[in-house]
Amino acid sequence: MHLTFRPQHKRGFTLIESLVGTAVFVLIAVSVYQAYTTLFEIVRVSRLKVTAAALSNEQFEIMRNLPFAEVGVVAGIPAGKIPPTQTLTRDGITFTAKTTIRNVDDPFDGTLGGVPNDLSPADYKFAEVEIMCPSCKNFQPLIFSTSVAPKNLEGASTNGVLFIRVFDANGQPIPGANVHIENNAAAPAIAIDDTTNADGLLQIVDAPPGIEAYEITVSKTGYSQSKTYPTGAVGNPNPVTPHATVAIQQVTQMSFSIDKTSTVNVASITETCTPISSVDFLLQGSKIIGTGPDILSYSSNQTTSVAGQKNITGLTWDTYTASLTDAAYDLIGSIPLSPFTLNPNATQELKLLVASKKPNRLLVTVKDSSTQLPLSDSSVKLEKAGYDKTLITGNGFLTQTDWSGGSGQDAFVDPAKHFASDGNLDIANPTGELRLKQVFAAYETSGVITSSTLDTGSVSNFHQVVWQPQDQPIPSGTNSVKFQIATNNDQTTWNFLGPDGTSNTYYTLANPIINATHNGDRYIRYKMFMKTDDQTFTPNISDVSITFTSSCVAPGQVSFASLAAGGYTMTVSRTGYQTSVSTVTITSAGWQQQEVVLTP
């Protein structure tokens, strides 16, 4: 017998096939599950809407079964027996029902105060029920409304009408503004919370009469607030907008203006953009809420942070004034000028330029007569017997008056030090003055000194290099004091140049205007050259100043400090404008300011 064995091949699924099959199954299962849950959610929301509709219908049925005079909300107008807010439970789910009922003055038979004059303006009532479910997911509140009319003919009303209009800063109506009304003199007391319609109007018809009985507050999320005030209250006895009065068969119209709130970001800094921490200041608006005396709507004492910053939010549009109340600093300018206008829904940057407090400081602001804008490059000269000083508006000053601390200082931190000297200058004889060094009764023929790096704090335009005294001994020769300037933005590359932009020329009294090639830089150094033609004489310098403009220098303003009390002649001039000459009296009160308006 011959037996033959044949191998059997068993077929199965490979690992890849198993993974693909599993993935397909999971995909189908997830899709089915998502479809199921979506369908379930639709059914759930639909059932909630049906329940909400049933609840609103229940409320309407209650109203229809009440006497017409009792159809109203508790403590509302019209007053009635319906609670303004109710918590209702159905099928274990808690709903909130908010009811609003208003009298309607139908124009069919005229309106109160109109033509014809309807002395019974409460023609029918409009009822609105809003059903909410705070605990229900994806449930949007539903609003239902109906009208309720009296069975009998109307009679003459003994009440009045209160119209409340709400508009923005441009006079445009604001729909959806929240209006809160209280009348605590009524029995029972009235409390209404409602919103304005598409025309920014809320009409309260058939309101009980009362003299200054209706307290009104108007607001909206993200907007300013406006309200009425009681007459005779402590702190505001004569309000501009007293509580509303409603007279019998009369229309009382009240208007309120609100708009989106704004922010002011305040920085307390020096003219070289250095932050000054913890500076106290007062910010005040110009709108008033009371008279005799005027009561400001906004007045707030503030303090900047350690970083010299203060963000003030929720401000209404207005014209604001900022002033310093700090014991250690004086205000020497502001950007923009104070007072400044704050528009609705805006963010305003306000820089308060401060300097260490000095006795009897005078801040002068120069403006154009037609535009009221600040005028930079105006010359302000203040003089009296023994005093004569001229400053240019819009120009910052970097000044050095002492070099006695010695050399080797790279950055201008110690105001008595400098960067380098050739050793031929006497820096401390006397202190606060530079002159050629004297050796054996003869002065050196020349000397050079280079300043430390002065920082304007931001990209700047440089204008003049100025030094005092300007009159030098005649024997020392022509241009016995001269300068070169170097600027950069990296504090590394120092190319000293003269007024023609090259290293071959020098700034002298005849040409102190700094070449425009330096504009757009932040850091500056000066190099001063002294020489004498007669070694028995030496030039001398008591201070060096460099003027500049930058984002931290207030336009149209200058500040004089350490003034003696008394009368000064102030002469203000600018090319293309009429010169102004006036008398300024400096008192011992400390800081004071003066505004000068120039006419083209």
C-alpha cells in the first residue's frame, strides 16, 4: 500500500489586516456614537424648548385670568401681582422666568402730550416672558410676548409718562442700555430694570406722580454710567441731573449720555525717558455732576508704580487735567499737553515729565491762538534785575556744570565726572569751572576734555551746543573755546564732527547749531577744546548744555527753576508770530504755571 501525505495550508489574518479591520470598526463605531449623541442632544434641547413654551403659556394664562388693573409686576409700573423673577421646576429641571409688563400708549386715540392729547395713555399692556435655564447645556433663553387689553372703556388717568432716552458721545441712540428705576416714595415702592429699544428709548407709561421721586441709573457692559442724584445730599447739594419728577397727565423726558469706556496709561519719567517710581498725581475730568460749588464727575488721586507706570481704566470720555501732588517732584511738562481730550473706546498714553522739586518753579506753555496746539521752537525769555534767562520750548537739555570728580567715567552717571582729558585743564580750581592749568604763573596753551556718554533716553534730534560764559578774555584769542560732537546708537562708535559734518570744523559761538547728521541717534558726547594766545590769560567754562527733542520732551513747554520771588518780564517770540510781552509774578507758593497764546 502506498500512502501519500499532502501538507495542509491554514489561512488566517495578518497583523496589518487585523489593525486595519480594527481601525475601520472603531471609526464606524465612533461615527455611530456621535450621531446617536447628537440626535439625543437635539431631542433633549427640543424637549427643553417645549417645556419653556409651556411655562410661558402658563404665565400668560395667569395674566389673562387676573383683573386688568392687577396685570403688572410687583414693585413695577404698572404695579401688579406677577413676580418679576420666578424659579420654576419641571421634570426635575429648574427654569427661571423673567416677566416684564409695560403700559402702551397706542397712537390710535392720540398720545399723552401729542395731537390729539390722550389723557388716558395706558391703552393696553405689553407682556414679555423670558425663560432661562442656567443649568442646561446649550440652551438659549426663549422670549415670548403678548398683549393684554382691558374689558371696559378707559378712564382719565391720574398718572404721567416717563420717557428715558440714551445716546452716545456722538448723539446716536444706544439700544439695549440697562435702565434701573426706583421710586421709594410710592406705596408699594417701585423698582424697574429694563432696556432701551432700537431707538435708545424706554417708555414708562402710567407712572405714579412724584416730585424728584424717580431715581434713574443708566449703564451697559463696557460703557460708562450715568444717573440722577438727590437734591440736598451731602457732597452734592445741587445736582445737575436731579431725580426725575413725574406730573399728572404730563410727559417727563430724561436724557442720558453714555459711551464705551477708555483707558489712560500714565508714565512718570524724566526728559531723558528715565522712569521715576511712586509719583503722586491727581487726575480730574471736566464734566460736573453738581454746581455751587462745582462737583466733578471724576477726580482721583493716583500713584505710579515702582516702574513709573499707572493704568487707569473705566474712564468716560472727557477732557482731563493731570497735576502733580508729589512732595519730591515738580511737573515740568506733559505729553500730550494737559488738559487733554480722551475719546470713547480709546487708550491714551500720558507722559508726566518730572524733575526734582526746586523752589519757585515756573512752567510755561506756549500755544497757537487758532489751533490751541503747542508751539515748539518758541523763545521764552524771563528777566528781572540780576536775572536773565532764555529757554526754547520743546527742547530738552543735557547739562554738565561740574567736572571735579575726575576722568574715566564712560556713562554720564556721576554729574561731576568726565570720560577723558589731556591733563592740561584744571577741573577743580574752583569747583564747577574748567580752565587751562597754570604752571609757574603761566597757563597751558591748550587743553582738551571729552565728556562721558549722555543718554537722551530715546531716538532724538539734536539742536545746539551751548556754553557759559560766552564772553572770554580777549587776549586768549578768537574761538578760545570750541566743540565737536559725536553721536551713535551703540555707545561704541565715536566720531567727533563739527558743524559741516566733518572732523575739520568746530562749533563756536558763531555757529552752535548741531549738524543734522546726528539726528536719529540716542547717545551723545562732546569734546571741548580750549586755547589761549596769551599765557597770562585763560578761557573758562562753568556749564555746557546740549539741546534736543525726543519722544520724552514736552512740545511747547519750558520750565524755569529756583526763581526769586517778585515780578518778571516774560517775552515770548517765534518766527511768523506776534511777540508777547507780559509780567509774571513769582510767589513763594512753589510750583506755578503760565500759558501764553501767540497769534500768527
